[in-house]
Amino acid sequence: MAEALALARRAAVAGEVPVGAVLVRAGVAIARAYNSPIALHDPTAHAEILALRAGGQQIGNYRLQDCVLYVTLEPCAMCAAALVHARVARLVFGAPDPRVGAAGSAFTLTNEPRFNHRVAVSGGVLAAECQALLQDFFRARRTPSSDRGLA
């Protein structure tokens, strides 16, 4: 999770919502990503999606059934569904997202009984650090700043 936090900090520096993700297989990180929808002009370029794409390329298979995804924020519905479709074995997230989190907070798509796969979920890992990074990012965005051209 520490590596995912470092990636989230890189996203913040780039002006993206600070979320980082690391995909691990057999104890080895095979893919890393951070939120990039602004830079990539792609609404699907969430850290989780980018890490899954890179992981699939790395192992040559879209099924990531023996992988664990570490991410700093509880995944949204799009990302949670992608984890299910990729058959990721386990999700470990930092901060919960009570508004739109889809791994147990607002929705539980990771363990939806109608899906053909379920993802084991562990939440709250380094939650305070993950949450503080997000709060600081959004607080700075709301604070008027002359160097951003805001009044």
C-alpha cells in the first residue's frame, strides 16, 4: 500500500485525483498506475483500470485470477466491475468511499451474488494516510489561489 500511496502522490502533483494502484502476482508487483483521466483524455483512466490493463499485458492474459490489487481508495462501480471481470483474487484498499465506493461502502459489486466471480476484499489499510492525501488535494482545489487564476 505504501507504493500505491507514492503513486497517488504522483497523481496529485500531476493535478489528477490522488489514487494509486499496484497489481501484485505471486508477491511481485507486475503493474503500477495512478489516476490519469485528465492527462489521457480518458474517463476510464482510473488507477485500477490502468493497473489491470498493464497487468494483463504483462502476463499475456486478461484473467488476473491469482493477483491482488492494492489501491488507495475504494474502487468505484466501473473499477469494481472490472476487478470482477478480470477475476482478480483479492482487493486491498486504503480509504473507504462512502459516497460511491463499490467494494462495500455504497455498493458491493465485488461480492455480487449474480456475478460469476467474487473478489475477496480488505479495506482500511493505511486508511488515515490515504484519506489525508485525498482531503488535502480537494481542500487545495477549493482554496482560492492566485497562481491558478482564481479570484
